Amino acid sequence: MPGILARLNPAGGGGYAPPDETPRAWIDAIERALSRGSDPARHAAAAHAVAIAEAQGWSDGRAGFAYFSLGRLTLADNLDAGAAALDRAAAIYAARGMATALAHVDLYRAGLALRAGRPDAALAHADMAIPAAEASQNAALLSSLLAMKAAALDLLGDKAAAERLRLDSAAWAGYGFGAGAGERMRDIAELAPDVSRRWGTEE
């Protein structure tokens, strides 16, 4: 069988090794980080998942997701550290060609750019991520990215384009989030306050 496969696909004979087994400790840490418990406990769990990934020498999606989880949970207390973790996740996903995963990270990076008053950077992150969200037909992700892009365009003074995108985002939000669309927009508003005013989600 190996010989047949080598003749059919010569370029594939590079000695690919399957991923090593994922330790139970990493799985437990990620599950804890994604739980609804206290933020300090979740943050500690995400940091533990990153530590395990680093100790294992991983550079695959597991490492990317650990850094992504840590970045999201760090933003509330330390923007710089959270952004650094997100950047590390983005680098891993980009190197692995994991476009949809990278798009999730870029959603947060766009929000950080908006909060920092850098609409050009926010627009760039959204534009890079939108094709992957469209290709994967991820309505929830696409809606969120369009909302971010609309907020960036607002800050750049292109009100008409922003309004069109907002309508598109609303349509995708209804499909992707259903009754939870408003809650998701509140999540985005935590990173990009301008979005909350446009969607009427401020309390």
C-alpha cells in the first residue's frame, strides 16, 4: 500500500507524522478555560493549557487555541498581554493555513484596534477574515466581522458603506445567532464600544 500511494501522489511521501497524543491535562485545562466559572480560575486554566503546549513543543492548532483562549481571558485585565497572546495564536494559525480559526482571532484583533482608535487596522483585520468566514459559511462569525467593519468605516467617515454593512450583519446575525443575536452584539461591544451604540445594545 505505501508503494501504491507513493506512485499515485509522489509529493505526499514526505514522511508525515501524525500529531502526538493530547495529554488529558491539556484537555481538562481547555475545558475549564471555556467553562462559566470564575474569571481568575478560567484564566489560570488557559495559562496552564499554554504552558502544556509550550512544554510539548506544539506549533499546531492546539497551541493556537490555547493562546487564543488565554488572549480572550486576559483582555479584561491586561490589554497588552491579551493582544500578545492573540498575536501568537494568529501566527500559529496563519502558519498552519487555518483560515477560519485565524478569522476568529482577527475578530478580536479588529475590536482591539477599534478600542485603540485605529480604524484602519480594524478594517484590515476584518477584511482579511471575512473571506474565510464566507467560505466556511459561518454566519455568526461573518455577522460579527461585518459589524466590526461597519464600526471601522463609521470612524473613517464612510457612513453609507457602514450602514449597508450593518444591514448585512443584522441578516447574518439572525441566521447565525437566532435569539442570541443581541447577546453576541454585546460581546462585540465590550471590545468595540462604537458597535453597541449602533446596535442599541448598551444597557
